[in-house]
Amino acid sequence: MADVIERAREAVSERADLPGMSLMDHLDELRKRLIRAVIFLVLGMAIAYAFHDKLYGLVQKPLTDLHLQLNFTHPTDGLNLSLKTALYGGAILASPFILYQVWLFIAPGLYQNEKKYVWPFMAATVGLFLLGAWFGYRWVLPEGLKVLIFGFGKNLNPIITIEDYTSFFLAVILGLGACFELPIVIFFLALFGIVDAKFLWKNVRYAIMIIFVIAAVICPTPDPFGMVLFASPMLALYFVSILVAYMVHPKRREAKSKAA
């Protein structure tokens, strides 16, 4: 931990020569990016609301494939369902534009040669999230429902409400989508020189332990198979992250430029 903190301090000091911005300039820039991000989100919600019935048909499909129906316990559940579907669907639609605003906010703190990563960053961020969401939708969610409903609840009568199922669905999809962003997090940590491939490889056993703890927390089923199913892609992504850290770490880029 001390090594990581020291590297972070060195990374900050190395960027002291970049063009500075006052606190008010930073706040003004943040306000501008937030406003534009909200506008994109609202536009995405409007588009998603126009197709909210089809969108929720996709959300409900893992349950209907098991010949189960949803129930509601409050008169406003149907309205809340439409609004939530529009919100999350709109957020996914607007995510490339929102991420671009994030990039524009942090761009002044990057060197010119580092700004070339904007399009790979956006493509990788959106792509990895969608890959994680698809993995959860295609494999984890259906198998989790089977185990929980027809396994542990085989002697019970399932009454699944809209609120409970939606929360369960989002926990799986968003949880795995976020976990698949690990290479992006490592990318930035390595880009700023905070971690490198050697550090990540040296601490791989601790990473494996942390990954299995995270998998146990976000896994919707209590069985070991479900935890392994969650942890396996995260382990693979961790080793991909080691390669990413090796490629973008400042020391490697400097050595490469000297060799050229």
C-alpha cells in the first residue's frame, strides 16, 4: 500500500508542468460537463421510454422462459417499472456521450500523447460493460433463477413481484457490467504510473482472494458454482489487465521512445 501511495505522489508531481486551472475553472468545467451529461441522459431516457415495453420484454424474458409471471403489490408498480426501464435503458444509450464528457473533463490533466487513448477508452469501456451485462443476462441470471426458484424453493410457491425481480435483475447485470471494467481501472492506474505489471503480478494471490470475495458478495446464488461462475471472467480480466499495465506504463513508453 505504501508503494502505491508513493507512486501516486510521483505521478502527481510529474504532471506539475501541465497547464494549470484554478479551482473556479475546474468547477465551471465540471458544471458544464455535468449539464451536458444530464442532457444526453434525458434524451436517452426519451428514446428508451418510446420502446419501454419491448425493453422490459427483454428484462422479463429469463423469467418467462421458466414459465413464471410477475406480480405487483402496489398500484404504482406499473408506472415505476416504465420509468425505471426508461432510466436504465436511457443511461445505456447515452453512456458513450456521457463518457466523452468525462474524458473531456480529465483531458487537461493528460499529456498530448496520452489523449490519443480517447476512442479506445470509450470503445473499451462501453464494450466491456455490455460484455459483462450480456454474460450476466445470458448465463448467470437464468442459472441463478433456476437454482433459487426450482432448487432452494422447490417446495414453495413462487410469487415474484416486479420490484423484487427488477432489483435482482439490475444487481446481476450492473454488478457484472461494473466488474468487467477492471481493465479500464488498471489502464488509468498504469497510465499515471501508480501501478505496473510487476506490482500486479507480485500481488496476484491477493487479487484472487479479493475477486472471490467480490464474487461471493454480488453472486445471487449461495452455491460455490455460482461464485466460481462470477469469479472466472474477473480472473481472466485481471490477467488481461496485467498486459494492459505492461503496455501503457510510462516507463515502458519512455523505453520504447528511446529505442525508436
